[in-house]
Amino acid sequence: MKTHNQPENMEANSSSHSYCVILCGGRGNRLWPLSREAKPKQFQDFLGTGASQLQQTYRRFRAVFPEERILIATNQAYRPLVEEQLPDLPAGNILGEPALYDTAPVFMRTACHIAAKDPEAVVLFTPCDHYIVGENEFLSHVLSCLDFALRKEELITLGIHPTRAETAYGYIQLADEEEEGKFRRIKAFTEKPEEELARVFIESGEFYWNSGLIFGRAERFIEEIKHHLPEVASVFLPAREKNLFGTAEEQEYVDKYYSYLPRVSFEYGVMEKISNAYILPTSDFVWTDIGTWTALYELAPKDPQGNAALAGCKIISREARENLVALPEGKLAVLKGLEGYLVAEADGVILICKRDDRQSLRSLQGAVMALDDGERYQ
């Protein structure tokens, strides 16, 4: 029996050349102290759904892609967690990175790996921290983008209609002309603008949020990185010339040469520079990036005073409003006189601060890391 929000099986409608790469290597620092180096946010279930963010993402895309064409790009240290949470995934579909160097190196390595197996491959790169209501509508757009990518030699991203001036997302400006069906040319891509600029974007009506889903032929990703980030491409091209990708020698090469790579994201390094990409604007499903305490607060159930407790803990409140409590299962928070606060505890750290004050959150985390024994709290 299909459960609420479970997508229909659309696998038969996808091309045999379509691949999905789930990006699963980040540390989720903005959700510290719950998201920690030993077990970052993608391996946790904050909302009590019964599945981690990685498991939910994998389940979602299994409706479109067969398991042999879903790859997990992660840190080598997280390989055991991926294997534990996705036991049916073929072992060779976990691509481990020896260090956290942001997404551009991941895109290049993974595109080379897939292209070595399937020169005609079309690839979807997707984060694994999205909350979506209306998954059938979402996946129908995914299929449209895959089909478009098969026909076009350009990169495509899925755009989300913005609802607020969010500074944690990338913004995509639609071109005035050159429409092709539902798709639009991208005029400009701006990654994580300041709030004032984000407000200008929203008011103009010309911008969509970048969902983080990027589609294109594997060879196209390689060519764009060679053009815009030659310092990234140059590390991997010798392995490609020697046909090491897709062989037992690939991981040994990656481990040996990864330290030569710059730390740069694909969004900053390529998408902000590219002039020939497309966007599919969407507005018929609910999308949230679970990357901040603000996002978790918006999704969590609330009491009549707007206080929210993440799955497993409880709240008693008096004269307290719009607070978010994230404690270990079975613990109780008793609040009085607080408004708009975050109260979080995990693995020896208790954090109490204003829920939406992201700058202070970063500063406080930095102060903890500066302690002599700060590494134990990472």
C-alpha cells in the first residue's frame, strides 16, 4: 500500500543512459551540535520519519532510477554509514573521497567515472537534504530534465519558486527570451547573496531558487570543468587518459592525488560563470533544504505558542513562544520567558541561543573548536 507522499514508480519512463549521483559528503555544520563530524545530518532523522535524509533521498529517486544507476558520492570515512543505511546498494556505487574539498572535484571525478562506463550518460547530481511534499510532481520534473538533457548539450537545473529572501540558497535569473517549452535560458546565477540583494531578487520576480539539482551529459560536466576550473580538471585528466576510471585503480589514484585539488564548489566555480545553461522553473510542489535550524523549525510540529520539539523530546512551556528544542530522545525541556530561541543538546554539548542568529551560531561553534579539547565537540 502506498504511503502518504510516496512517489509512484516512474523508472520505466527514464532512459537507460540516466544516472543519479547523491551528494552525501558534507558535515552539516549549520546544524551543529546535532550534526557532527562522526555522524553528519544526512545520516540522521530529525523529523521522526523513520528514515535518515540519505535514506529518504535514495527512496525518492529509486522511483526513477534502478539501483545500479544510483551512485553515492561521500567521504571515505562515511562509507560504513552509507553501507549500513543502504544495504541493497551495490558496493561499487559508493564513491569515496579522502577529504572534504567541496563539490567541484566530486562532480569531475564522478562524471569521469560514469562516462568511462557509459559515454552517452546523462547525470543528475542532487544533494540529499531536501524535504519535499508532492513527490510525484517533483519526479515528473526530474524526468523532464533528464529527457531535455538527453536532447541538449547544455546543463540544466531545477528552479524553485522563492517564498522569502533566503540567504542560504543560490538564485537563478531567468533570461528574457529563448524559451524552449517549459525551459528557460539562465541569465545569471548568484550563489548565497546577502539579505538585501536577496530581497531585490524576490521583488523583481525574475529569480528562482537553485534547488541544487543539476542535470547534464557526463561529458558536458567534464568539458565545463575543464573550461572554467582547469586546476580541478588537471588532477583527474591523467587518470582518464590512462583509462583508470571504473577500474580497481581508480580509488588508489584519487587517494593519492586528491590533496592537489582546490576547495571550490561547482556552483561558484562553474554555474556562476556559465552562459549557456537552462532552468526548469517549478512551483507545484513544496521544497525545503534541511540545512538550517530555521528550516527545521518551519517543518517541525508546533504547540499553540509556536514552540517546536524535534522527534523524541518533549516541551513544557510557560510564557515561551516560537522556540525550537532538539534534545536526545526521552528528554524534557522546561521553558519560561524565552522567545525565538534554540535549545539543542547532543554528545556533550548544550547550545542555547537565538534560533535565527546564524552569524552567532558560527561564532559560537568557532569558539568551541578553539578550545584545547575542541576536536571532541566537532
